[in-house]
Amino acid sequence: MTIRVVLADDQPLVRSGLRVLIADQPDLEVVGEAADGTEAVRLAREIRPDVVVMDIRMPGVDGIEATGRIMADPGPTRVLVLTTFDEDDHVYGALRAGASGFAVKDMALDDILGAIRVVAAGDALIAPGVTRRLIADFVKHRAPGTRRPHRPVEGITEREREVLVLVGRGRTNSEIAEELFISVATTKSHVARLFTKLGARDRVHLVITAYEMGLVAPPG
């Protein structure tokens, strides 16, 4: 199945480079390009791609606001945010808006392609070391008035709790299955139940929940 991608970046050279890169992949297809957030939202609503690769800094409607508008609409589209290491504050905004993953602009090209596939599948985190650090800081340094004590661990089984801890540590389904001595299919079933029980959109938000419940300690 081909993963349909919209590229949203105000720099034509960035879009062109990504388009050429994706064109060589048999499982990926660029179905639209946007130079600002307004156009990205329009394309997401009209084309309903699998993934929008979203730059944060764009004129007019930026990537954070565009992500929020896209995620407010029911549908299959997920957002992969393009970021740099000095944009943590912007990434926190993207998390709140519902972004499913993050790609660092200086990542290897193959890693960016992998990030698109991972977000499309909803199966793992992007660049776990980077993403977990950002999520840990996001939870620890919420805006004033939004911080809250650890959520109680209620409504999930002990096995689901074990799976949630490992998801919070950035493990993939295969890694969780190996560590808990269960099948990948069983792992996926546990993760699916966690989505439903905890009201999480995807694995990024399961990780946030794991931090909020105090099940995973922020990396020190």
C-alpha cells in the first residue's frame, strides 16, 4: 500500500529535495505541496493524505497552528513535524497540537523516509532519544497552570501497564514482544486497548501519558 504524503515547507528547495527523495521509493508518493500552513490544512482536508510532513516556521499560519487544525478533523492524516534541536519550545506546541512524530532536519535521508513510514503506521516513535527527551521536558515544564500531579494508573491491567512502560521508553512493538516474551500480535492488541482506555491518538501520546502517570522517569 502506497503512503500518500503532503510536503509543507516554505522553502522550495526543501520541498524539492524531499520530493525527489520520495519519488525513488515504491511505497511513498507525494500527492501535494504547500508553502504555508493555510495551504497545508486545505490540502489535508481535500486530499486526506496519510502523512503531512510539516515545517514549523512558515509565514502566516505556522506549522503548529496548521497541525492543530488538521488534527481537529477526524480522519487518517498524521503529522510529522520537521524540527531542529534549538526549536524545543515550538516542538512543545506541536505536541499540544497533536503531532505524531518529529524529524530533525539534519537527519540522514533514509532516517527521514523511515520517519514518514513510522508515522504512517502509527507503530513507533521517531528518533526515540530525541523525542523522549522532548516529551519528558514537555511534561515536566508545562505552561503555568497546566501542570498536574501524576495521573493514577487506573482502568488498565498489569500487563497493559507493563506495555505502557515500555512504550514510554520508546520501544517498538517487536522490542516489547521480545522483552515480555509475548507475540508481536499480542503486543499490538495491548497497545490498541491502551489507545482506547487512555484516549490516546497514537504512540507519542501514550508516551506522554506514561510520563504523566509517573510510570517513566524523565531522562536525566
